[in-house]
Amino acid sequence: MSELPAGWCTSALSGLADTVRGVTYNKSQAQSTAEEGLLPILRANNINSGKLVVDDLVFVPEDCVSRTQALLAGDIVVAMSSGSRSIVGKSAQVEAPWSGSFGAFCGVLRASQEIDARYLYHFTQSRAYRDRVSELAAGVNINNLKPGHFEEISVPLAPLAEQKRIAQKLDALLAQVDTLKTRIDAIPALLKRFRQSTLAAAFSARLTGNGDIPAEAVHWQEVKFSSVIEDLRYGTAQKCDYNGGTTGVLRIPNIGNKGIVLDDMKSSDFSKTEIKKLELMKGDIVLIRSNGSVELVGKSAVVSEKEQGLLFAGYLIRVRLDKAKSIPRFVNYWLKSPAIRQVIEQIARSTSGVNNINSDEIKSLTFTFPALSAQAEIVRRVEQLFAYADQLEAKVAAARKRIDALTQSLLAKAFCGELVPQDPSDEPASVLLERIRAQRAAAPKPKRGRKAATS
């Protein structure tokens, strides 16, 4: 840690706050609805991005909760145990009085009255705290943050008056950062709607309506999809595995949002007959025919030169088009358009848990299309607009990274004394720390309570 300003010192986190263990209870005592005589219990899933989310609670009898375990305004709720290292140690503050408690996989840091609780909360959002927790809590299958670990987490401690100034400044600045995050986080949904609107316009002829395409080329025919299909075939049922053979096999995970993804590939060995029957050619369309998620049924991608020669698995369908009538990328965008997605999902939706669309149902879809020249122009315009959306999406992702970095930069400045000016007249933090130690030494030892029930 760099040299601290005059008047600052360091302290173990345990020296600035008491640790309160979470409530244990039998499963039979817990329920998901509120009733008289029950108290709500926070769990790790109620801690989200440094905030408490008071939904999806469990409720237990009041007598399961000791007086010490009742949450107070200013308490910092910490996830103490999790299979995920990114979850253990995450925290949120009880910002207003709330009648409830917290479960055994959580703990509470209750700041000394001589410490600004908001200052301490902001420290638990810092990279220094999170990194130290990851080191201390690491386990083989489960990550545990024990109360004793707080003795090994060092906190840069400012004088109390400066703690308050820092907390107020951070509250103001991070509120602005949160506003930026909210605006940035809304953009991907807007871009998704933009892409859907683009496809809706493309297949209602609105993208070809400016007169630069001959009228005869934009005359739309309406036929069964089968009339532009040369061959439609289900994939192989043969078992595949990682490094399972010489021929790669596309599966559902390989059908990405923007095309075929060659990550997570499996393979097998096939006869020449099966390869000839099922190998993919450039311009083929591969779509998902069966899935537990109806939104994935009918999801499609065009085979490029890179994927030629691969085979495809049984939950996929290969559509080979008559290229004298239709352009593969045009058909692929048509399959993604809102109107066709609605039809596919209506056909595929099932109450059995597995949603399907079969070859006859695909062939019977109503396909409307103009001449090849108009199809090519529609594809060009759609891809031009999609490229614009992709550029915006990349800028949004970069902006989000900068905003996340800004949060940690502000916290780092705060806890090395660079966020607000120091006041030489402030009582030094070392004096404050000695007073806390003296108060703790003089306090009566708590009586040993009854052993709590186990959950």
C-alpha cells in the first residue's frame, strides 16, 4: 500500500466493525410467503451490484432470529460462503431501517459508532477488498469467508471527519456513474429492437421503396417455402465427442447469433455414404429444429466456405436452396424476421418441455420474395444497418468497461487520500482507533446464547 496522508492509519477490518453470524434454521421452518410471526431473511442472491434486492426472500419464525441478528440501518451484509469466488465477499448496505435478518451463508459487518458505516461499505466495494477476500476465502469446492479473515483484511483509515467527507463524495460521484451505467445498459435492448425493426422493414418492402431498384425487381411473389428448397435433411444421430474422429459435426451451440461459431466442436468418423449425404456446402442454411427454449427453435445460420465439409447433428436441419430463385443470406434474414419468428414459435411451442418444428412444417411456411437483384439489394442494406448497430454495440461495450474502471478508480483514490482535501485540524485516525480499542476492552463480554437450530 502506498504511503498514507498525515492523520491516516491502517486497521484490520475486524478492528472497525463487529461480525454477526447469519441465522440458521431448519428447512421445515422456512417458507416463501410472508405471514404474521415470520421475519424475512436475506441471502447471497439478494446482494446485487452492491445493492440489496429485497425480493425472492425466505421467511422464518421470529424466534429463530436473535436480537443481535436483527438488521440495523448501516449494517453491511456480506456473502460468506459460495461455490463461486466472484460471489463470496460481495456486499451491500442496509440503507434504511428494515425489519428482517440474514441467512447462515451471509454475515454482517456492524461498524463501530466511531466509524462512518458508509465509508466502510465503500471500502467493501473496492478492488483491494475483493482481491484480498478472493485470496483468503479460496477453497477446493466451496469458498468460505470466515469471521477470522476480517482480521487479515487491512483498511486504510481516515480521520472520522474525513471519512464522512469521503463517503459523501463517493455517494455523489458513484450516483452519477450509476446513472451512466443505467443509460448504457439500456442501449443493447434498443439495438436489438433496431435490428428487429430493420428485418421487419426489409420483408415488408420498406427497404426497397426509394425508387433506385426497378419496379419489376421489387414485385414480391408469395409461395410455399418448399418451392425454393432443393433439399431439406435432418442431421446425424451418430454419437460425437471432442476429438472423436476426423469429421467435425455442428451442434446447437455452434449456431450463434451472428453466424456459425466453431468453438466447442465435436467430431466423429463417418462412412463415405453418410458424408456425401450430410456434408455441408457453402450457402446451405442450418437451423435448430428442437430445443427446450422455443426462442431457439428455428434459429438459423448460413454455411460459409470455412464450414464446408462439416456434418450436422440430429437436432439441426440443413436447408439447401435453389439459388436460381433465392439468395441464402436473404432467406436467413427472412427466417430471423419478426413475422416468421412468430409463426415458427407458434408451430414449435409445446407443453411437454421440448419444442419442435419438423421438415413438413418448415416447407409449408409462406415465403414472400422479390427478384434476385432486389434480394441482393435488401441483403446489402440490412447488413449495412446491422454493421452500424455492431459498431454501436462495440462502443457501448468499451464504454461499459471504462465506466466500471471509473468506479474502481474513484474508490482507489478515496482510500489513498486523493479524493477529498485533508484538514490538519481533524482528529488523527490513530486516536480514533485507540478509543475504539479502549471501548471494546471496557465492554462487558456477551453471554453465551443458546445453540441455534441447524438448517
